[in-house]
Amino acid sequence: MVTNLPEAAKAQWKRVVAARTPEEKLEELRKFYSMIPKHKGTKNLVKQVRRQMARLREEVDERRRRKAGVYRSRWSEEKHGVARVAILSEDQFLGENIFRKLSGRDVEDSLRWSYEPIYGVFSYDSIQFQLTLLPPYNISDSLDHRIYTYIKSSVDYILVSGYNVDDVNRFLSQLSEDGLYIGCGYGEIYIEKTPTGGVRIVNNPGLRYDEVINLLRSYRIYNAIVKFDGEVSLSDIEDYILGIRTVKPGSAILCEGECIIYRICRGRICGELGPLDNISAGKEVLDGLGLIRVYTRPHGGDILDKPVILKKNSRVIDLAREIHSRLYKNFRYAVIERGGKRIRASKNFRLEDGDIVTIYA
């Protein structure tokens, strides 16, 4: 249900968002926290705000330490590869086991209890993904919030691990209470503020227009493009505005003996995909991110080993643009090899995963 925050609290939230430094944000967040009515409807919001304040206190302390010397946190590591895939677990050694299976490397003793991300690489069909082993969840509120913030800002796909179905479903339920929704089936929300033009809603999932407008205006949002993808509620929109709703694609890995990978639908395990290895994980990551592999063959040559990664429903002309501007500008036609057949295609032909393409320009 919508939290029904007082107008003064909503106005204060705007000041939280506008704060530019961790020190300012922490001070404004403390004021916001004091204005939140404490009841069942605000339980998750209160929990998130407490965690955010704890994280900001750590960040303020960290900034002070940096002034005293050179310090580089692994939380700020740059992304590499096609996507960043994070292992999220409550058990350090279970997470390490999965990290070892996919990356082929052990975790160094000096990094094991640093409570910072540990990085590696896992490969699938000449594609490389950056693999991140996150610190165990549920160690402390401040660390949980740091993990949440890291996932929200820089993780593309999540591997949630546990020992059995009940274990993982319970963990997924807790994560959703903390504002992290993993797997398929969740509606997405995008709000882009604009200088003028009022509020424009795209793909309304059946919500009353006036209720959405009133909710946005209560948070001083008067001009914006609001897009919905899938089913969402007013409560979801408010959580998004408050920054406590993050949706990420992901899979579950159960290691009760052999490690098995499962699909996640609306926060629960919903289908077995087979034993965990680089192939099963790689396929599921690409599918969850809506990506396809397209191979290219030069005129009269052999198929190139490394595929081009494109979004699903990409056209031949999108592939040409990705390869080289000359092919894009001078495109005439392409030949697609699919399922043992050769298809002569125009620039708007839709590509599928595994297609082999020769472009003529």
C-alpha cells in the first residue's frame, strides 16, 4: 500500500534528492527520517532510510580517510566485458564455490573478509562477462545498503545462491522487502523529468490517470515523461520515487550437492535450467538481458569466432552500424545463414540468436 507520507515529509524528500554532498544528504535524510510516521505501512521505508543513513555515515568517514592518504575502494571498480554479473549470497563459502566454478580462480585469503567486491571473469562462446562476488548479505545494515546501492547502480544481472528452494525463496522474499526485486515478471518504471510539458504517461498499465498525477505532484513532480513496462501499482511508483525499488534480471543457484541453476519469476524459483556451468549461466544471462549473439562471415571467408552482441529484435542495419560506418552507409543487402538455409535479406530484416551474417555494401 502507498505509505501516505505527510506533505512536509514529501517536501523534505525533495531536499534529500537535491543534496549534493554525502554530508548534506545525511543531514537532510535525518530530518526526513524524523518526519516519517512509524507504522506498518512505512516499515520498509524506515528500514531503507536507516540503512542509507548508516551507509552515508560510512561514506563521510571514508572521505575523511581519503584526505589523509591514497585509497581506492573496490566498490568503484570499472565495468568490463559484455555485462557485470554479481553473485549474491548469505554464505561466503557458497558464494566462493560458485565464483570458482564460473571464473576458474580461487578467492585470495587477503580478500575473503575484506567485505568488498571480488572480481573475476567468466567466458561463454568467446564472450566475456565481468563476474563479481559480493560480500555476504545480512552481515550488517550498513553493508546491506552498500550492496543494494552497488547492485542498483552498476550490476546488470544477479545470481542468487542458496542450498535449497525454501532457502532461496526466503532470501528472495527478504530482498524484495528491502526493495530489490529479482527475476522476470516485474513491471518496470521510468520517470524522466522535463522542463515543461506536464506529465505524459506511456503504456499505462491500467492505473487511474488522476491518481498517478496526484502522486507525482505530491512529490513536486509536475513535468515528466513516465513510462511503464508491465504491471505496476501506485505503491511501486512511490517506492521508485523514493529510491527504494530496484528491478534486476537474475537466476537462482541451488547447491544442495551439485549446483543447479534455476529461473526466477516474480521473486520465486520457477523452473530448473540444468547443472551450473559457463554455458547454462551464459545463455541465461544473455536471455535475461535481452541480448543475442550474431556471427559475421566476410565475403568468401570463414565465420569469425567472436560474435557481435545485439539487443533482441535488432535488424540487419543495426548490425552493419555496429561493425563499421561504411557498411551502414553503403548497405545493399545481406545473406543470413539460419537453420541450414541461406536468406537474402534487406536492412530491416530481424536477426535471431546464432544467425551468421554476410553484409554486402
